[in-house]
Amino acid sequence: SNDEVLALIYKINGDIDFVVDGQQIVTILKKQNHWIQRMFRKIKVNIPEYKRVTLDEYASYVFLQIDGIKTVEAIGQKLEEKYGEASHPLYERLLLFLNHIDVNEHYIGTINH
């Protein structure tokens, strides 16, 4: 139900490294540590240790709200306070993003699912 979805709480995956610049833009650093990547590095093929994924302003703002305490509803309220109409349709977009970085990217996970 809608209430259950809005009550979800996410936390950032402990395996994820990220940096935040002065403009509060988040760059995710995904370790490229597959055995094939390590093997190629040994034979001096230039494979970066990290894949860098820079989030846009909205995504960075949402990502930085994820703290293992705030519910989806609370994050949505903060997003609306900051961006107003530009954040609409609010929960449809927010839930699509959260689902993507949870299910596809594994940057976050729910703690009360």
C-alpha cells in the first residue's frame, strides 16, 4: 500500500564509497574488483580501481538524505521544501529513483522491509 511504501527507510550500502564536493554533488566510487579486472591489472592493462558515477543535483540531494532514519515520506517532504514544484510528481519520481539505486545499483537497501 502507499502507506507502507512511504514508511520505508533506506540506508546506504556499507560497501559503497562516495565523495561529496563543495556543491553537495555526490560521486559514487564503485570498486572494480572482479577477478578478471584484477588479472588484467596485473598484466598492466589500465583498468581503474573504481568506476566513478556522479549524481545530478536532485539525486545527490536525495542520496544525502538517506540515513537509516528518515522515511521515504520524510525525504519527499525535504525534497519538496527545497525544490518545490520542480520536484513534482514528487513520490512517483522519488520512488523510481530509490528503487533504481536499490535494485539495479545496490547503493542502498531498506532496513524495515
